[in-house]
Amino acid sequence: MNIKERLAIEGWVHLQDVGDISTLRSYLPHHKVFSTKTIKFQGARTVEHSNTLVPPHTDVFWVPVPPRYLVLFCESPASVGGESLLISNVNRCVSPDILEILKTQSIAHEKNGRRYTYKIYANDIIRVPHNYRSIEKAGSQYFLDAWAAFVDELRKNVFKVKLEAGDGLIVDNHSSLHGRLRFDNTRNQTRILHKVLINE
Ligand SMILES: [Fe+2]
């Protein structure tokens, strides 16, 4: 089974001793790069470059079609913590009734002075923001109750993976969620990840 077939079934794939980010990228050769980034905590205050917990989310959840795949390569793990949090195939582990309610509500999101709207579930794509509190002002009590039930279901289905140096992780960013636990670096050991987002 190739990587894309595994992603279609499992939602994410953990690979060991990969070599580098280009090797990982080569597993999805016919897809275009959306963005590339090195994730290294140096005291910046943005969520992505912090060392605090990032709950399971979708990358670039606010655009009409988020990048399809998230590819991560671990150059160096944190000294303590930083395990990846993964939830496979969210639409298969959450009750259809909850998903139907989530389909009904548009949520506003502002990014770089632009206003976007998105739905937590629409067109078979799951979109979960990094900041769960941003949902709390989003709609009726009926919708918020469904969102709370959805988060409860997510919690029951989280899988933890510790990426070691040389490990890779590929996640289907339309079906599955990723996050990470809080971590701490030491002077001699800093968490460094290379990330590529890939379009359909
Ligand atoms: Fe992310």
C-alpha cells in the first residue's frame, strides 16, 4: 500500500528514519506545495511558535479549500514533551447528528485584515481552529451544544505520537486533526520541525 492509500484509510502516517523533508515530500509527488516553514520556538508569541499546548486543529482552516496534506519532519525533538496529538478521520468517529448541526453554522475568521467564513464541517472537509474559544461566540446555543459534544468526541479519539529526530508525519488535513502537547527545550536540545503544506 502506498502512502496516499494509507492516508485515505488511516488519516495520518508516522514514518521513522526518513532522512529529510524532501524524502517525505517525494511520497506525494504530484501535489503542489502550498507553503513551507521551519517551526522552532525562540520565544515568539504566536501560537505556532510557542511551546504551549496546541489542541487538535486543521491547518489554514479558514480558506475555501485548506491544503490537503500536512508534512512534518522532525530535525530535533524537545527535551521534554511536545508529543503530536492526532485524530484520524474525524467524520467517522463523531456522530452524524453532531456533524449535521455543525454544517449549519458559518463562522467568521479574520486574518491579516481579511474576513473569511468557514464551517466546522462542509463538503467532507473538517475545519477546526487552533483557538477553540473563538467558536464560543459563533452561534446559537443549539450549535454550541453540538460543538461541545464534538470536542468531547475528539477527546476520546486522540492518539499521541512522539516524533524523534529523523521521523516524519503526514496528515490528511481534510479528514484528520493534529496538535501537540506543551514542551520544554534545554540549551542543548531544541525542538525543530520542518513543515510543508501540500495542495490537493
Ligand atoms: Fe498545525
